[in-house]
Amino acid sequence: MKIAISTSVIARGKSGVGQYVLSLVRGLMPAAQSHDFTLFTLEEDLPLFAFAAGAMRVEPVAERHRPALSNIRWHQTEFARWLRRERFDLAHVPSYRRLLWRQPCALVATIHDLAPFRLAGKYDPLRMFYGRVVARRLARRQHEIIAVSQMTADDVKQFFQIPSERVAVVPNGIDHSQFKPGEVEASRRRVCDPRGLKAPFFLYVARLEHPAKNHVRLVTAFNQFKARTGLPWRLVLGGTDWHGAEEIHKAVEHSPYRGHIVRLGFVPDRDLPHWYRSAEGLVFPSLYEGFGLPPIEAMACACPVLSSRRGALTEVVGDAAGVLEPEDPVQMADAMIRFAQDPAERRRLRTLGLVHAQRYDWRLAAIATLTVYERAHRRYCAVAGGADPGACDIKNGTAGVSAPGYSNAGT
């Protein structure tokens, strides 16, 4: 197949969607031997996809199309015309905010969550309207929807009224060559020593987004943890500023323990496994997740996890993480105290997490995604009603390929 992937929503690689796109492209690299892939990439993001050069075509998109409104307009006009003119078989848009109305070829979309329906105040009113009203109409024009969790698939069916047979659950994966146990002291020398960070610490990896990521309540819980234990533990926050970040910074500055709260800003991919290995534990008190990669990445690095069970986190972390009640700072403080004072519990969670993380692999996600591509192409051909039924055959497809743990949401 001739496949186009829009990569323009990756936020310079500093978001969950960005990590999804970069990781999926890596997972699809072996398939480039039998399929023709083109990545449509904003000019300043081109270095992020250097690894794909030679195996996949990378088509630059002018930087003037980075702002949201311009990017939406580009997708609906120039991108759609390009797909038709170059006779692509399929286009994959990995975000519901950029879905196409026209159908110049088979259309596949990835929906990571439907937060506008689940979390009031996550976005400004215009973005909430787009997510609730415009995106719903666009989603119905797609031939196949990929949902990254069963919860997201259920939301797509409920809120977008998409039939089950057009929604496939393909969980995110992790790169086990990157996220794996390693020498703790070596990792601490790399990422902690340059910052003078010596004491044990809780780590929270999430963009600084308020209220969705729940940093403010976490700071409150950490204040209680410090006041009640006097332990030298610190709280390390890794993530770039996002909507509402000023409220998080305010909470940190007003904390009586602000000297024990470290803000890293954006953590480069190359350093992330070292932070997981260096931490005594990951805390993940998010109010809502369509998937939630950091807990699984941490588990794979032998970092024990305390996690909220909101959104898809219940299905993603299973029984391999301790429980945080994200709207109850007292409970969160209690859980953190038990965690800090009980080495046996940390060892138990570390062992459970290492086993659990093996379920998630980008190679499996890529195989399942290729199967969705094939199904979308066939659906497009059937709807288009070409005169030649053979036009729906995919000569280099993935018929018969299946991946354990991945299923159609309607089954």
C-alpha cells in the first residue's frame, strides 16, 4: 500500500501524542520493505524523523502551518489534495483534532482519549467545542478508528456514535530496548548528580497541565508527607509547561517544602529511562488518561509505581501498581508514607511491574496497526464501489496477521 501519515500534531515530540507517533513510526519501519510510507512533517520537526530517512519518504510541511487553525486548514485542503493527486491508498491521522472530511483514500484515525467529554475545563471553550461537536462529525467520516485503550474505544462508540466494527483497540507499546532495568548508580550519576539531587525521591512524569494532571493536589499530598514523616525524600516533576502550568508553579512556590520539589522541565527521551531507574518510585495521580505511558515505562525500568485508577489507568496498570485516590490528598499522602517506609512493598511492586510491562510492545502495536490499515482500505474500496472488485486487494498487505492482546473493540 501507499500510506501517508500526518505527523504535524506531535508538539515537537513533547507530548504523549508526539511520543505515540514517533514510536509507531519506529515500529512500522520493518513494514517499509513492503509498503510505501510517506511522513508529512513540519519543517522544524524533520530532525525528529531522521531515523526514518531512507526507509520512508519524509515530505516537509511549511512551518506556517504549525498553528492550530492553519494546521486544520492545511489538513482539509492541501493534505487532502495531495492524497488524491499522488493516489495514496490510505492516510493515517493520529489525532481527532485533525481528521479529514474529504475521503480521497482510505482514512484511519487514532483517538487517544475523549477528554472534552470526561474532564470539564481541560481545554479552552473553543477547543472543547471542536472536540465535542466538530471532531464527532469528522470521526464518522473515517473508515477505521484506532483507540489506544478499551475505555477510549467505549467512549468513541458512546460519544461519537461510531459502530463497533469500525473501532479497533490497539494499546500503546514501549520500546524495551530503551526502557529496561539498568545500573541504578550509573543512572543517578548521569541525571541526578548534575542537579545535586542526592536524597531519595518520588518522580512524576507528565506535562505541567492543570487541572488534568493533578499536580496541585500532589504537591499538597507531598507537603503532608514531609510534615508527617520528616523524611528527606523529594518530589521531582518532569514535564514541559502546558495549559494551566502557572497554577502548578504557584503551588510549588507556596509550599513550605519548595526546596524539596524539583522541576525538570521537558525530559529528553535519552534521559527518561535514567530518571525512572534513579527514582524510588513513580507517582501518577492523573485525573484522566486515555492510556498513560509513564507508569508502564517506569515498570519496565524496575521503578515501582503508585497510580490513579482514573480513565484507562485501571486497565493499563492492572494490579501492578499501588493505588492513589487522585482527589484525596490525605489518601495520597498515606500511600506515599507507606511506600517510603516499607521496602518490601516497593520490592513487591517492582517485581509485579517488570512482568506487567512485558505486555506492551511497539512491535505488536505496529502489527495490529497494519491490520487496521488493510481493513480500512478494503472498507474504502467497498464504499467507493470501484468497477473492478480486485482493486480492493492489497498485494503487499498483512492478511492473516494477528497480535496477541490486540482485538477489535466490537468483539
